[in-house]
Amino acid sequence: MVMKLFMEIKNIFADLASTLILGKNKDAANLAIILSEKTKALAEELGK
């Protein structure tokens, strides 16, 4: 489960970077929210 979350976070970072480069700030904000949720889930999983 932890490895899956790491991979998802890595992919979200890549999407976020390309979205910011393209200047799509609204899309970037949505990705940032998703990234926050995934990192919270990862922290909870690692805290077990």
C-alpha cells in the first residue's frame, strides 16, 4: 500500500509540474488538493 501511494504521489508531482509550466493554475490547484490528500493518506499509513 505504501509503495502504491508513493507512486501515485510521484505521478501527481509530475502532473502538477507540467500543469504549472503550462500556466493552468486552476488545474494545478485541483492537483495540489489531491496531492495533499494522498500525502495525508501516506502519513497515516506510515504511522501505523
